[in-house]
Amino acid sequence: MANAILYFRDESSKISDIADAQNLDSDQILEFVFPDDILEGIQETYENNIKYIPIPNQDGVRKINVQENGLMRNDFTISGVFKKEAGEGIAKLKLLRKRKQVDTFHIYGSVGLEIDNAPEFSLDPDGSAGLSIKSTSIGYAGQRTTRYDFQVVVGFGGTIV
């Protein structure tokens, strides 16, 4: 994939204060740039909150009612590799996942994602929508001992438009 950033905004770095996320402080940004830290893929998981309710009856007729309960979740999973020697990407990811994921302005999530060649997955947190880090995994297996694999799941908060 092309260049991408995973970042957070706080009350002092709202969109109205710093419009372009690339201009945030370097400690607020995890940058994926070839060849060291690479974002290889993104996957969206969208799940409606639908309940299927079986209706018992005495005459043998089979019936299931469907109850619409809105949205269950809208998650994005990003994956890629970090260069093992540098360790900077891993350190920044660990800081991002430990910090508070919402604040008084970013009530739906303070994490943002910007991907140059996949703008449909980019989201800059504002007062009406945002992302939060739900989980991360980092490690390596096999003979790829020069790079760490990583996966980050971010969840959407706000109103889907």
C-alpha cells in the first residue's frame, strides 16, 4: 500500500486547530513509509445488530421474526510489518494503544487513519465521528526475523452517513 498514518487528536489538536493530520506533532503520529514500516492491508467489518427470534407454535408452522436493532459494529483491521532493528513503530503503537481513546471533544474516538491510496477508509476524528484502538497484536514467526508483523483493530464511533 501507499504511505499511511495512524494518529490521535486531543483537545489541543482538533481539526479546527490543525487541519492536516500530517502536521500533528510527531509523537501523535505512527507513520507507515516503505521500506521500514509498511501498512500492507486494511479490512472493514460491518455488522448489523439483527436478532432472529424463533416463534413457537402448536400447529407445526415454522416462523422466525426478525428484529432490527441498528448497527452492532464497524471495525477496521490494518496489518503490516515493522522493521525489527528500528523498533520505533512498535514503540509508537504501544503508546497509541495505551492512551485514552476519547476525550471531552472527541466523544466517539480520538484516533484517525489516513491512507493515501485508499481514501474511502480514511477518517479524521471530529466531534461527530472517530476511531478507537480496540486491539493490537505484534510478533513474528518463521524465518522473517528481520521484521515484526502487526495487526491493529480500530472501531468506529459516531453516526454512519
